[in-house]
Amino acid sequence: MATAFASVETREVLRCSNPHCKLVQFKAANSRCRRCDRLLQAEPTATTHHAESRPVCIADLVIRIRHERHLSQRQLASRMQAPRTYISKIENNRATPTLGTLERLAAALEVGVSRLAPDSRSRREEEAAAVLADPFLAEIASLLPRIDSFHRSMIYQAFRDRARRTA
């Protein structure tokens, strides 16, 4: 006898009620966590979060934008060339993406990096404007996207070292 599975989009996603576990999984027949056997609770969707109740974090933004683009975690992971479990960890605040990963995530979601961190956008824009006011730094900044990540990180490190010596 063949078993029929519901599509991923129609299955209910639940979070474990144990504050130490908080495993997110599809609803099981017994509505219990497969890790700690506690009752599961409904996982809030991105549309139920209110900006006034808590600050917007990268996890909320990734979930919201991924849903807007009608992407699954697996599809997003494929676009990023990263494991699906890493996307899950980002969305559950169990992993913080590096700047390089944030760039790949933004590219995979087809948004700017600044969209993934709107709370700090104005401060970053001010800092970028101050840096780009220097013609030499503006020229270097225009070349950075054409440089591979290894050499870009070397340049960043050289600037950090130089800034420490002059400070």
C-alpha cells in the first residue's frame, strides 16, 4: 500500500514548547517533539510579528523575504550553494551569517545586503558616504566587487591593521 504525503506547503509547522529544545518540525500525529517528547506549539508566521513588540532581526527578514519570493529553504540553500540546515539555523537564530554569507544570502534572495539589516541602514549609509568622500577609497570601493573573496578579505585586513596603527 502506497503512503500519500501532504505537500510541504500544506503541512503545519510547529515549535517545541520546551524552552531549551525549541525544535521546529512538521506536525506529527501525536503532536509531540521528536527530540524531547514535549507538546508542540504553532510556529508564528512572518506576518504575525509586530515591529513594536520586538526589534526586527535577520531571521525574521530572511523568512519574510523567502516567503515573498515563494522559496523553500532548500531552494534558497541551492541558490546560495549552502546546506539547507544552515538556512534553518539562520532562520531560527542559531547561526549568525558572516558578511560574506550575508552577501550570498542577499544575492540568493535578490535583494540588497542593506535590506537584511534595515535597523542599521542609515548609520551604514552615513559611514559609506564618509568613506566614499575620499577619492582614493571611492576608487578602491568600486573595484572590490570584481575581486575574489580571499583577496578582498586580505585588503580588509590590511585596512584594519592600518587603522589600528594610526588610532
